[in-house]
Amino acid sequence: MILGWIGIIVLVVVIVPVVVFLLFWVLQAALAVRRATDDLVEVGTSMVADLQPVPELLKTDTMVGQTTAGLARYGAALDEIL
């Protein structure tokens, strides 16, 4: 019976505080992950807004092609003149 009480005292004095300490650090790590994911959501949301004009790049590419062709014709005309 005495050994049972000693076991319970050891459990309460040693094991329970260690478990509470470990749970505290796990909770701190979980909260840090939560803050990091909140930051990722914020950055991701702002990135989506930044990427909205990307389809317009296709128009820009077409216009650059047209400008290049026009410059080539202009250069050919200058070669003929000079």
C-alpha cells in the first residue's frame, strides 16, 4: 500500500508537471504555426490581386510583335532610301 502512495506522489509531483510543460510548448508551437498560416493567407491574397493583369500580357505580346514588324519595315525602307 505504501508503494502505491509513493507511486501516486511521484506521478503528481514529477510526471504531471512534465506533461503540462510539454503541452504548453506544443500549444506555443501550434500558435506559431497558426500565425504563420495567417501571414501566408494575407500574402497569398495580395498576390492574387497582383496577378489579375497577367492575361493582358498576351495583348502586350501581340503588340510587341506588331511593333517589331513595323520597325523591320521601317528599317528596310531606310535601307532603300539611303
